[in-house]
Amino acid sequence: MSRIGKKPIDLPSGVSATLSGQTVEVKGPKGTLSFKATDDVTIEIKDNVISVTPRGNSKRARQQWGMSRTQV
């Protein structure tokens, strides 16, 4: 189980995030970043918190779980 992937990402004030398919776009005072996640993970944005969960129990899904959370 991914210890990094389990931690939700809290967005600070002044930062907003949008989700379009598997692409997360984060906008803040210093600019905009976007990240396209693989289909092995599910990304949810709720109440200024981004959470990443694996879509299956395969080794690749678990690997991408922590990596996708770190990239966001």
C-alpha cells in the first residue's frame, strides 16, 4: 500500500484546481501547471482537497498511485 498515495493534497488559499478527464490543472499566484494521470488511478477534487486512488490492485496501479500524487 502506498504511504505517499494515501495522503490527500490540501490546496492552500489562492490556489484552485480543475479536473478534466485525467488532466489536473492547478492555478495559483505563481502560474499554472497541468498533469495528465494514467488510467491506472482515479483523481478526485472535493473541498480544496485532491485525492488519488488506484483503480485496481495491480502492481502498476499501485506504482502509479504514489507517483501520480507526487506529480500533482
